[in-house]
Amino acid sequence: MFDLSKLTKRELLQLNSKVIERLKEVESQQTARNMDDFTIGDKVSFTPPGEEKVVGIVIKKNKKTISVLDELSYKWNIPPTYLTRLGSDNVIEVDWVTIKK
């Protein structure tokens, strides 16, 4: 480790800027890994603060959030860490011929 007390104000500001940049990079990488856990068509759930559990389908993957269409046709943009996948079925991969019978 190095002694921060020997750094000038300018050097401390530069260090702070680099630390913040690195933290954003780490957070972005973690979000990307969490996004990989979901695909369009997955059935998911989440619980908004102060509300009951919401169940829906992943309709889009954004840069930092996943768009979910709930059972009442409301669209939510939720960070992937707040989503739970429900089962392994994907509505896009379902055999539609079987459903029509």
C-alpha cells in the first residue's frame, strides 16, 4: 500500500477519478454477467418495494436493465439482480403446434 498523506490535492483528485472509473467498470462487468443469466422469453418474477410479487416475461435486454412485460401488460425495466427466473421454460422456444391442440 502507499501513503496517501504524501499526495497533493491534484494527485488525490486524479486518483479519485481513476478509482471511480474502475468501480464503474467492475459494476458494468457484473451487470453484464447478470444479464447473461436471462434470455428474451424467460418467465421471471420480482417484488417492487411495498408491492406484491410481479410475474412477467423478459421482452428486451437493455444496457443496465431488463424489460419485463407483466401479466397485466405493464412494462417494467428492472436491474437483473432483482429478477428471479421461474422454471426453465422460455415462451419463445415453446412448441406452438402442441399448444394449438
